[in-house]
Amino acid sequence: MALTGNLRINGDRLWDSLMDMAKIGPGLRGGNNRQTLTDEDAEGRRLFQSWCEKAGLTMGVDTMGNMFFHREGTDPDALPVYVGSHLDTQPTGGKYDGVLGVLGGLELIRTLNDLNIKTKHPIVVVNWTNEEGTRFAPAMLASGVFAGIHTQDWAYAREDAKGKTFGDELERIGWKGDENVGARKMHALFELHIEQGPILEIEGKDIGVVTHGQGLWWLQITLTGKDSHTGSTPMPMRRNAGLGMARITELVHTIAMAHQPSAVGAIGHCDVYPNSRNVIPGKVIFTVDFRSPDIKTLNAMKAELEEKAPKIAKELGLEIEIEEAGHFDPVTFDEGCVTAVRNAAERLGYSHRNMISGAGHDACWVNRVAPTAMVMCPCVGGLSHNEDEEISKEWAAAGADVLLHAVLETAVIET
Ligand SMILES: [Zn+2]
């Protein structure tokens, strides 16, 4: 069979599966609370397993609980092409973040079964454990262990807010497998995901061809001044750490604006001490978040902040401490896989644009060990990590169609 634009997945069936999965771990406002390694996560996994086995796939589970469902290829020596994402959600998450990529992979398999299409390379659908990182930080934990970023022992020791460990909870829900994590070799991996930003919807594009993932620097800054009475401390005598943070907030924005269009910066977290209405803040701890797909830009933003923020502190009589609190290198996805995604959109007649992923994804880690690319579809208002997250059936179907074609081009259709 030839790869033509007529070859499409079943959009209704994909949508029905998305809605069925969303019944597990329902949120309070129509979204989902299916956090990793909870009973709801286990139930979602069992439903996914039953669907995959019904589609004739065989399951493997590794020691991090990553689930792999295998469809045979015709060449016993060919490495599999992987598709997938994650089924876990934020505590107040949506129905599509991650889930679309997993169930889009399953729908692709169901379509191949319907049409009796065989491929040279096997195809494997994957559900990565704990992508969200809300219950057990950091995000993309299990794909990170798979790719050799973290050790498994370190991952097992991660604790949730109640002091329960990842390792114990994985065992408790019954999804600790016996395959060595990271032992699998991949021909390629494709991840379909909602954009989680507004660009595709605003521009009326069906598909984002993801070429890069942003790198990130988190810098934790502590400014120390003197807490004193807001009413009786003369202005020239104040050592106001809150004012220092305000000026550094402006500085972060100015630095990011100077590196447009592909840099962002903000301060999203701050703790003010003593945080009282009539006390000048004596100490403020806050985190700067800089991101860019270009490592030089990313490091230049960090360097500029490290040079200028201490000057601001000095002017205001404040002490400053800057600590590195997190870092990812930018990701450049595999050219061959990215081209397969773009070819797929072209062949199917979907409008598309190149995109940079603003968020982290499992594919960003897997890209370290296998050729990888991502497909994005729009989401309403760019809203995600929110129960109101919404996409249309047509957007989901278009994304899964592109996934199907990119996978088939890479896994090679047998006639
Ligand atoms: Zn996600």
C-alpha cells in the first residue's frame, strides 16, 4: 500500500477513547486528577492495557513503570518505531495533555489493523510514568531515567508531600515491571502533544512541526535587607528587599525582551519575609525562569542577570545570593524525524508551521538516546494544566493523522 493523503485514522474512535479515559480520575470542573502512581493512575493503566491487548499488542513494563505495547514488524532485525506520551495528569489537569499522544498512538495501531497494513519495523506505543512531576518532582522523571539523565535509585527516593516515595508507590499500585529501564533501543520516537500555547490557534494552523525544545535556567535569588516599620522608618534609611525584587523583575523582563523572538523570562515564585502589611520586607527569595531554544542566548541572559542584579542590590543596600536551581539544555530534534512530520502534514493537506516547544516533554529526554520528533495540535486559548483545557475532535484527528504518516514513513510500509 502506498502512503497517500487518503490514509487517515478514525477520529470518532480516537475521541471516544479520550472521553472514556477521562472518566478515570475525574476533576472537579470537567478535567482530570489522575496523578502519577495513585489508584486512578493504576486504573487508567489497566484500561489502556485492555485496549492495547484487544488490538493485538504485547506488553512490556520496565522497572520505572513505563508501559510498552509492541506490534510486530516484518523484519526481525529492525528496531521499533516508538509513539507515545503520558497518561498522568496535573491535580487540576485537562483531558488531553499527554493522553492525546498515548491514545493517538493506540488509534494509529487500530487503523493499521483495520487496513491490514504491515510495517518493516515494529511499532511500540509507550506510556511514560510521571511526566507531570507534580506529585514527585521533577517532571519527566521516568523518561529521564530511561535516557540516563537520572539514576533509578534517585528516582525511587523522590518523595511526595506526604513523605511517600516513588519506589514504594510504584510497587503499591502494582506497576513496577521487570524490564531494565533504558534497555530498549529505538529506531525513532514520535510524540503527539497539545501545544499548551496559543500560536497554532491564533494563526489558524492545524499542525505544529516541533523543531526544538527550549532550554531553561532557574536561578534562585535571595535578597536580604532589614525588616522594619513601614510607618516610622525614614525613606533614606530603608533596606527594602521587596524593592530589590521589583527592580530585578523589571531587569528579567528587559533582558528577555532584548533577545526576541526566541527568549522568555519571568519571576513566577516569590516568598516575602515577614510578609506583613506594615513591615518593610527584610528578605525576599524568588526564582528567575529564563528559556530559549538557543544555548548561547540562554547563557547570555543568565550572565547579564548575574552581572546586573548585584548592582541593583548594592544600590539599595541589600545583600544578594544567586543560586542555580535548575537547568535543561535546549533540544534540537532529529532532522529526519522532523522532516517525516512535515512531509506527513503536507501529504495530508494540513496547514502547518515550525514550532519550538515551550514546555518540557518526554520526547526531549528520549531525544538524547534516539532520533525523535514531536507533532503538536492546537488547544483552545492556549490553556493547559487547567481543567478547562480543550481541543476539538478535528484537531485531535489531524494530529493523529500526522502521527500515523510520520510513523509509517519511518517504520516503512510493506506491500
Ligand atoms: Zn504533557
